[in-house]
Amino acid sequence: MHTPSGFHPGHALPPALDPGAFAFAFTDGNLVVQTRDGTAAIPTLADLAMLGPPSALHYLGELDARACVALALPPRALLPSGFEASGLRALFARLPAALLSLAARAAQIVAFDATHRYCGRCATATVMRAGERARECPACRLVVYPRVAPAMMALVIRERTLLLARAPRFPGAMYSALAGFVEPGETIEDCVHREVREEVGIEVDGLEYFSSQPWAFPHSLMIAFTARYAGGELRPDPAEIADARWFAIDDLPHLPSSVSIARHLIDATVARLVTQAPEPMR
């Protein structure tokens, strides 16, 4: 879900919006899409006009010179024939990557607006802050911004094997790299060492940054690394990890969706290890 090429972000609504603007509309947290023969498409503002005025409208920017907006519809909105409301995960294979990325961005903005209508310090109703994407309390002047929660992801390498784990919430038998949220006062590197130690009981070194990805489930920024195994025996924390194993690069389990940074990290690491000479035994 990387920012698509051709997208120019913005936050200030233009004086007039083209009815043909992409409308990323949400009801009960689900994205409204047009459906036809099993495919999904993002509707335009004109397509949704029959549903009445939205409770909130947020400008996202332009995708290939076409305006994009996010909006909230009433709960349990009655959608006309040819439309459905779907969770974003269910749309991974049904929407183009660029529109899926913007849908994830829109989901976070709509959720932020809905959950920050009142000041957390004095309970006064907040208003949109001019000049930036934020809400401000007119009484005590507290300013709040959309929440972004940084999280590390670490793919641990031992010779030509990868440490992959399965969380209890994972669907089926899927395994992935380790991940966890950054705590106050931590660097991202501190977080990698702590989370790996807490989740599986081993030590790592040789951290190498791979890439990052916004992940709207619900508001994370995933920051991915590879790391070398440095010692210890696997002792998965049963509260976090259902299973953790070392997998040979030519015998991997069921992996995450290709949409996720976890899959990109695993695939890129496997491709690199295939071309490298084996490292000395540690």
C-alpha cells in the first residue's frame, strides 16, 4: 500500500469539486464499491449523489489529475443495487493497487475525524484546523493529528533459513515475519531487539533497513528490517505466538498476501540468499 505514482496529496477542499471525483465512502468502517461480474470499482461523487449529503467530506488530493475525496456515510447506509460495502482486506485482489492504497489512506482519515469530534482534555467539540489535516479545540486550543503508530517488522536470518511465526489471529496456517509496536522512548532499533526477544526469546544483530509501508489496520506504519540470528533458543511467547520455526528458503510455508510489506520482505530476502554463497556456521 505504497503511495501510488501520479498521486499528489492535498488537504484543502477546492472551491468546487468535479462530480467525477473518486469518492472513497465508508459506512460502518466498510468501503463502498460498485460491483459488476465480481469486480469492484471506486464510485464517483455523482454515483453517490442519490445517498444524500455525507456527514463529513475530506479532500485527499489528485490521482492522475483526478480529484479524490474521502467521506463518511450514515451507519447501515442503504446502498442501491450494484453497490456493496466491504472491508479493505476483502478488496486486496479486487481493486487496483493505486486505488487500494488511497482507500487505506481514506479509511484512516475518516476514522480519525469520527473519533476526535470532542477534545480529549476539556470535552469541547473540536473543529477542523485551517491549513493542515488536524482538529482543534476552540476552548483550550489542543490540536490533534491523525494517529500513526510506528511498528517494526523483523525477518531473522540464520544461514539459509528464515524465522517465521504464526500469530493466533492469522488466517489458516499463514506464517510471517515478527512484528511489534514501538514503545514511548524507544528507537526503532531498540524495538526490534526487544520485540524479537519478547516474542521468541532469541538475540539478533546486523539489522538492515528494508522498506516501510503504511498499513491501515488500523493506523500503523510498518518499518521492515532483516536481522541476523545472534544466539538463543526459540521460546515463543504463547500470548503472542502460536508457532515459530526456522524454514529453509526452498521450503517456505503459506505466506502473507503480496499486498503486504511482509511478503515483499520475505520474497526479496529469499531472492538475495539464493544468489549468495552460504555463510559460515554461527
